[in-house]
Amino acid sequence: MDLFINKIRLIFVFIFICTHTFSQDYTIETINLWKDGEIPFNKEHITLKETLDEAGIRYTQISEPAIYVYRNKDIKNNGAALLFCPGGGYANVTIGSNNGESMAQRFLKMGFNVVAVLKYRLPDTLIVNSQEKVPLCDAQKALSIIHQNATNWSIDKNKVAVIGSSAGGHLAASLANLKNEIIAPNVNSEDLKQAVSILMYPVISFNLPYRHKGSYKRLLADKSENQSLLDYYSMENKVSENTPQTYIIHAKDDTGVVYENSLIYCESLKEHGIKYKYVQLEKGGHGFGLNFEKTGVDWTLDLEKWLYTETNLFKN
């Protein structure tokens, strides 16, 4: 009898393992952005340890940035890749449970070969020097890693997109527009090519009347009254003919980062002849992400249609 029960248990364990393995159509890999001892801008002696809140959503005190790389098993040769910059007001990296896996799943299903979720260092003056440069430094390095692994990951370098939400939207917009300011060591302009920029309820302006108080003060710290820096990091001022085509989504009832941030960015895109689409939702508040109950609509369906019809990401 005991032998029979043990056999039954083994069968159930086997079924569980097989179900778990075959239901996951992607692989996951963690890649540190920098080698130990070679992390730019880090202070020499760091006593603070990286923390993750009890909900498993928000990282703080990050000193070793990384990307969580989700690779589709059903790949297309020379397919598209996506870099995701999470938000958090430059106070934390709100990466979501399981390191952005839900976001990665949605975009892998959409057809991307690779989705890389960025855990970037914050402008924490107890951990880094020149704090305003650090998030962009990590974002540039992350984008370069995607380009450098293009062959191994079956990526077309001309089909790389970047998505960012909230303060991560500001970081994504910075990555799209500050290409002449290469902060990351050993990264060149070719490593920073991107075909599409996707901004979700982004922080855009560091100037009144639309700026998000927390983001600009945290990024600039004791330099937050420096008008030249406020202008420099206001992304509506940095759009050029080299800005990638852009998809922007914002909720009208967003009181955290007001939707006018997106409007003034769209005006700059229009002035410079950049193709874009702006979607304004009637509801959703701030940080709706993939919570379609908050928005009342699955906005990713419209994004998917736009990516397939208006960009070259999924064209042969």
C-alpha cells in the first residue's frame, strides 16, 4: 500500500513540474549592469543594503543595478526587444511582484522576442555621487546590453523599443532625447538606438506649472533650484528630429502626474515632425499599469495595434 501511495505522489509531482515548465513560454535571466568594483558614480563605502518592501513591489537603496531579461521561447529571427523602465518617483523602483514578470508576459505575448526589466539605481546621495546622472547612466547601459546581445537573443537592432511609466517615463524620455549626453562608460551612440518610445503617464516637465514635485526634487536634490538643470531635465525641451516615434498614454483623472505633462510633450513632438499617438483615458488615475479595472479598458490592445500598423517592430 505504501509503495502504491508513493507512486501516486511521484506522479503528481511529475505532473506539477511538467505543468509549471511547459506553461512558461519564456526564460528568465538576471544580468548585472556592471562588474563588481566598476559601478560608475557609486560611493567608495556604501553601508546601506538594497531593500524590497513587504509587498515585494518597491526596491530602494539600490547599489547594484540589473536587468531581468525575459526571452520568448517562440522567437522570431531578427525580432523586436523592449526595455522597461519602471516608475517610483525616483524614490523607489516600483518593479511589481516577481520583478516585472506580469509586464514582461504581456509584451512577450504581443510578439517581442525579449523584454528586459530595469532595476536602476536611484538618485540617493548616500549611495551615489552626481545623483542626477545615475538613473540615465544605468538606462543607457541596459539599452547597450540589449544591442550587444542582439545576435544571441535574435534581435534586430533596428527593432528596439523602450517603455517607461511615471518617473520611469521621464527616464525613458531622457533615454530617447539625451543621446548626445552619453554618461555610461564604454557605451557608444550605436548602442543607444531605439525605434519606438512608449510613455505611460510620464513625468515630463521639471518646471512649473506641471512638474511632479517629488521626482524633480529627488533627482536634482540640492540642485533642485538650478534653473538650467530644471530646463535640461524637462523633456519637452529636448525633443528633436532624432526623437523616436512615440506612443503616450495618460489618464485625465491623474492627480499624481497631471496629464498636461503628456500634452506639452506631444506639442514638442508635433513641432519637430515626430510621429506619435496620444491616448487620453477618462479614468485610471496614476500608476494604472495593467490594472484594466481602473481604466475600464485594456489599453494594451490599442498599443499593440499601433505597434503592428504604425511601426516597423513587427514587420519582416
